[in-house]
Amino acid sequence: MNNLLETAQKLGLLPEELDKIKEILGREPNFTELSAYSVMWSEHCSYKNSIVWLKTLPKSKKGNGIWGKQVNGANEDTPPAGAGGLPSGVGGLLVEAGQENAGLVDIGDGLACAFKIESHNHPSALEPYQGAATGVGGINRDIFTMGARPIAQLNTLRFGNPTHERTKFLMRGVVKGIGDYGNAFGVPTVGGEVFFDECYHTNPLVNAFSAGILEIDKMASATSYGVGNPVFIVGSATGKDGIHGAAFASKDITADSIKDLPAVQVGDPFQEKLLLEASLEVIASGHVIGMQDMGAAGVICSTAEMSAKGEHGMRIDLDKVPLRQANMHGWEILLSESQERMLVVVKKGQEQAILDIFEKWDLNCVEIGVVTDTKRLEFYQHGEMIADLPAESLVLGGGAPVYKREWSEPAYFQAFQKFNINTVAEPKTTGEFTKILTHLLSHPNIASKRWVYEQYDSMVGTANASTNAPADAAVVLVKHPKGGKANRAIVITVDCNGRYVHANPEIGTMIAVCESARNVVCAGGEPVAITNNLNFGNPYNLEVYWQFVGAIKGMKMACEALNTPVTGGNVSFYNQSSSVGKAGGDVNNAVFPTPTIGMLGVMDNLAYQTTLDFKQAGDLIYLVGKSQEDIACSEYLYSYVGIKGSPAPHFNLEEEVKTQKAIYDLIRKGLLQSAHDVADGGLLVALAESSFHRDLGFAIATTQAMRADAFLFGEAQSRVVVSISPEKEADFLAYLQQNGVHHAKLGTVTKQDFAVDGAVVLPTDMAKGLYMNTLGEMMEG
Amino acid sequence: MKFGVIVFPGSNCDDDMVYLLRETLGQQVVKLWHKDTSLQGCDFVVVPGGFSYGDYLRSGAIARFSPIMPEVQRHAERGGYVLGICNGFQILTEAGLLEGALLKNDHRKYTCKNVWLRSETQNTLLTRNLPAQSIYKIPIAHGDGRYYADEATLASLQEHDQIMFRYCTEAGKVEESVNPNGSIGNIAGICNKSRNVFGMMPHPERASELFLGNEDGLKMFQAILQK
């Protein structure tokens, strides 16, 4: 008895969870069954500590929301001429969050976009190359298991101090892992973020996003039904890699974590590419009942989730599973997280057609079982039943435990509020501006991530518009699977400033959602839905859980305001080092709470494509949105001044919506030459970034109304730098005045040099040199 | 002209080439499966980029043994056109249809970016519309793109005017600073002696679309189609 409890606890189960298992089975579980529950009820698979809150997030669109309507309230229901707005139905969610492997959104023309983000933080902390590579593999399988062909990937990475050897080791490994896998797989990596802070030193974050396209009527579901239908395992053979990987991802990283190395999987992008092609062919054949990739928790997870969804059972013969090594135990086969595998349930009588397709692609395709009406999973090995479990009892929404956790506000939160801008000496001279701008442009959080992204194939698919036309979000052409010239694009981005979220989880997360939408809008898209990757510390720590709850509340508010529902995502807790001491360890050992937002936008008219670069000298530069006397949480304050504790930057949701709607309408009226949001580093950095692409400059003036550092380097939100042709100034101003949108003229685009109040702060070429080369020199030096 | 685009397991630029030829240029194009042994009457065979057989063993080393390759060989011997891009170029050198070899980039990293190419000869189907020493922005995306040939081969390539493109500066200067992979003589693309088999590491099909903001590559494909 004690022995069983001890085993259960070693597998990561709580005593009350063992009691629940006994109650479900009406007997004591054997080791195989206990292992199955331990992975299926791990945080990673069951979301047991987060699901209560995830359910509060908006899951559907409310009409057209703010898009396509006039800001000033007139004509609420009819879009003004030329102001856009997607046709009815487009942007609608086609599956509910959590129902399939990824979210699915109608993008018009009979097509839908499947998209999702997922973390591979824990594996990447130990084995950065394979950890990151298999993260890319996993997220892409989630997309193509639905029948969608992936067309673009993004990733968001967080590391510690980039001058530290561990950071360089992790970063080289992660970037090469993402590159080697994604490049061979043949889906372009079109954007992403890299952010450095000491808090990510032990626990780097590696979140991978993928988006794919399918014809709406050809979606494959992760379900199983039809008594007697055969169950196939396809793709790679099963080995001992990644066993208990899901459980591993559900604990803190400690000095002993290296012993979990076998829990890290090994990827093979070549197999994945073959699996992609074969899977899409099989789905197109119409013989498939359901299909699910094997990621976390392998065979046990896919059999359980598909059976629970289809309300059927399965009888599986584990002796038939192709194995990589001899003498694997039944529980090892069930839990293995060997990559590039799928479970496919096929209509009885169509077995040969399926076998032929996988034979064509030289892949394993083996019938390992049959669908039953028992709603139970019965696993056999060597002729004996080794596990017999009700499918429903294993899964989220079924028998998996759900916990409501307590939380409490950490002491740092109030301390951060006490920050007073007047304690910071105001820089006033050009020399000081030069020093600060030089610091920012050569700061790895702001400098170009060229060293990273040039290692990724960003152009395969001949659909990425951003190669030669930089924008705040990636614009990716959608080619119709039926052929013909492409006529629409998806606009995608991933964003989250963890420092803001740490300072104020609710506001910081609103900012993350809004920044991602702002980026989509600036690139010419209409934001339609998000996926999220919630990276937090140990949920049993009350203060970490406070961060989590605040983040969800903020996300809900921002998503409702922007009419961008949540289609699903991933929760990654335990991004925290060493939890000795009180339950759940110390919030200060956790990473910044980092709820990464992946935003999907649709551009159904390619004429709306808008870039961030200034086009020619003489164009006028305006700021849409309002400058604030605020330097809180800015890169300037944090790393130049050296003040680590301050509140989140100024943010107001209504102002934000107004700014975004203005940019959205101005683009559709054809009034903008460029649009670039003011983000990390503030206004001067945004202006510099708009200048680099065509080697132009700018001349602007500061204002008497506020401190120069707040104006130039503050990170107050809801602001966009635009450039316009002088002949369009009247129309531009008329729109903004009519709709009551804050704006200010900043100056003009010039041939060279960054000038503030008539003095050159930096010449363009010098600034560009710093911006382009800093990270590479850091990594290669 | 009828085009055939070969699909090996691991090819990933096949669809891009088909899209360009069919949707942008309005040509007849078929995909040729590597296990087949017929070229279906194609006049022009494209060996596309990607990671055939996962680049395992050595880029292009396994693909050359695919069942369709002897047909490609015979097609080339008959004077039929063959164009290999990136992994396709690697496969054609492995198959002996083009001279030299492609080694790991000297900096040992995979690199994807726009580079500048200088056209070195007008005496090929692909480059006939490109004025001598004219300059084109074309992307590369490879880890094994360092062209290598021994001195005798190099001299022979020169002598027979087989070098199609070299990496250069935006102003057209061929120099080491803009060599993206350590390729000998900055060579980016060559043809065979009979001038019907072409290979290049850069991807002109990724620079042939208005939406992509770069149509420099289109000039090469339009030259193929010109009567």
C-alpha cells in the first residue's frame, strides 16, 4: 500500500490523485496504469492548475467588433466605403478552443487557417538543440494532423544575459535546432522575438508557432469512432526517448534535471516532411475517421484523447508497434515521446489504400488495434492485457483533476509602484541623447536579430512578403490548394514583453495582446484571433499564481476589446529554478511571467500591405497616439539608468483601440507611406528602425510639454509612427480630427542622419552599423 | 515548352517552382516522382531545392541514385535542358552532370539572405537576356553552398565560358567580403560544356513575384520561354 503511494509520488502524482485513480478503476492500478495517469494528469497534458482560468477567456467573435466600423460611432453597422472590414464569416472560429490540435479560423475563399503556439522550454534548458528542434516538429504536427499544410512559422525565445557562456551555448543550440528542423521541413520561419534578461538564465523559453492552410470542408478531426475500424500507427519507430517527458515538463529545473535527459526527445525533420506529405494525402483520400499526432505522452495520450472525443474505446496490441530497440516494457511503449509519429483511425475496408500511401513515402504504417464500443483503452502485450482504463478518465474535461488554486500579491508589486520619475536626472543635451540611443540600438533586446534569423529559411514557399518589405508583422501569401493566383495573405506575429507582465500581470498581458494586434494592423491586416503560450513559474507558489491570474484577466479584457478570441494554446508552468523551502519555491526564482501572444490577422486585399520603412526624404512624420510623461519599465530605465523596479508603462485600453482603428482605417484609405509601432526602446528607436531599410534619416523636434527622455525613450503604449506624402496631409489630418484621435507632427524624413531639435544625434550609417552587427559580434566574438 | 519538376523525398522547393511556372508564367508543368522512370515528355527538367533524403550522408549523394536519375542523365545527353537549384545543383554535381562539388559553408552555418549576383556570360539559355556583368538581387538559403573545383576544372570552366554567376557587391564587384559561403572564385552558378545543364545555389524562383518585392529572378525564366 505504502509502496504504491511512494511509486505514485515518484511519478509526480499527489496522494489524493492516487485515491481518485483507485476510485475510477475500482481497484489498485498496476505500474503501467499508474504511469499512464501520471503523464495524462501531469500539468502538461491536463492543464489541471490552469483550466479553471483558461475557461474564462473569450472563445468566439462578437460580430465585426471594432474593425470595419467608424470610430466616431456613426454608421455602427455599415462599414464606411473604403474602410474595409472582412466579409461576414471571415475571421470566424471553426473549432472551439481545446477541441482539436490547433485553433481554426475562416480566412475566406473557402480556406481556413490552423494555428497554434507551443513551448519546449524544459527540454531546451537541458539539450537546446534537440529541445528546440522537437518543439518545431511538434507544433507543425499539430497543424498538419488537422489536414492543414503549414505555410509559416514564428518563434519566441528568451535567454539570460547574452554575454554569459551558458546563454551563448543555449542560444547557439536553440537557433541551430530550430533552423535545422524547420529548414529541412521546408516551412519558412518568417518572424519572432528574442529577448534577454537574467531571469531566463536557468530557464530559457522556447515557444514555437506554426500556421497552416486547409480547405474548410477537408479538416481532419482528432477523434475515433466506428466499432471495428482499424487503428494505425504511422511514421517513425518507437524508442525509449522522451519517456515521462510530459511529467518532466511539469517540474522545476534543478541540478538533478540532467538526470532527466532521456526525457528529451530526438527529432528527424526528414521523417516529419515525409509524414506531412503522407498525412495530407491520406486525409485527402477521405478514408480517415480521425488522426492525432503523438507529442506529449505518446501512444497513451493520442489513444485516450481520440477515444474520449469520439466516445469509443480501443483495443491495442503493443507487440505490433514498430520499435527502435528490443525489450521495451509496455509502459515505455505507451509513454514514449519518440517524434514524427501519428495515430490514424481508418474506415474499415480502406486499409490497403492507406498502406499504399505510406508505402509510397517509405514510412511505417502498421495496424496496431481496433475501435471498440467499451469506451475503455485495453492494451495488450505478449498476449496479456497490461492496462485497462476508461479513456474519458484520463483526459482534460473528463476525469483529469481540476484545481482551484489560491494566490497572493507579491511584495515587489507595491514596491514597484513607488517608482518616481523625478528621481531620474533628465537628459537634455544632444550628447546625452547620442549616448542613450547608442546604448539602445546596440542593446541585444533592441538590436537586429539578424544573427538569428539568417540561420532560418525565411523564404521557402515563396510567400513571405517581409523579405524585401519589412513590416511590424509577417505578411504571408496564402496559395489556394486548388491552384490559381493567390489573392490574400495572413498577417502573423508573436509578442510579449515579460518585463511589463512582471511589473503588472494584468496590464502587461493587455499590452502583449494589444501589441500583437497593433503589429498586425500596422502591416495592413485585420486581427482575428489569438493563440497563447503561458510561461510561468511554479503554480503551487501563491505569488506565481497571482501573476498567472492577473495575466488571464488582462488577456480576457484585451481580447474582448479587440474582438480577437482565444483559439487555444499551451501552458508551461515550472519555469523556475530550485523550489526548495516553502511550497512552490520563491517567485523571485521564476522567470518573468511571459504569456506570449500569437496573433493571426487576415489581409483579404493585398493592396493593404503596409511596411515600416520610410519611403523618401520629404515625407512627413506623424505620431498617432499620445506621448506620455512616462519612462516606467522602459529599456532605457531598466538597462541604461539601471532601475529594475517600476510599474508597467502607461496603457489605456480605450486609447489603444482608438489608435489601432485609426491606423486600420488610414491604411484602407491609402493615406500612409509607412507605419511602425512604438515599442521597446521608445520613439527614437522606432524612428531609427523606419530609417534603416532605405538608408534614410529624420529630423524631429522634442516638445516642451514633457521630459525629453519620456518623449524620446519612454515606452508608453498605443503609439504608431507613420510617414505620409505631403499632398495627403490634409486628408490624413481630416480623418484624425473627425474621429478625435490623438496625433502630433514629429518632423520629416530626410536623406541621412537622425536629427533632434536641429542637432544630429547619430548619422544613419553609424546607427545602422550598431543595430545590424551588435548581436552577431556578441555571438561570434 | 513542357516543364517537369522532380520530387525527391525531402524536396521542399518543388511547389514554389510549380507555382511560378504554372500560375505566374502560364506554362505546362508536371511533377515527376523520383521513383518513376519517365520524364513524361518534358522539354525542361527542374531539380528543385530542399533536403532530398534529409541531406543524410552528404547533400545530394543519395538522390542521385533515385530511379528517375538515369532518365535525367539520358535527357541531358540528348541535349535536353536541366536546371538544378540549390539542392538540385548539389544533386547534379553528385550525379556528374555538372563539374565540381558543393561543400559545407566556410563559416559552417546555414544562411538565408538576399545576395547580389553578377552575370558572367550571355551564352546560356538562362542568361541570354542578362547583359554582361549586370547585377541581380537573388536569395540564397543553404548550409552546403561552397562551390569547389580543382584548378584544372576551374581553368576549363573559365575556358569554356561555363561560369554563369558570381557573388558580388551591390555595385558588381566580385570580392571575398561578399562571398556568402567560401565558394571558389565567388562562383554561384555554372553550366555544363554543352550548355544545356545549369546549376546554381541561389534561388531565382524566390525573386520572381511582384508580391515578394523582387522580380530579378524572373528575367532568367523569361529568357527560357523566349522564342
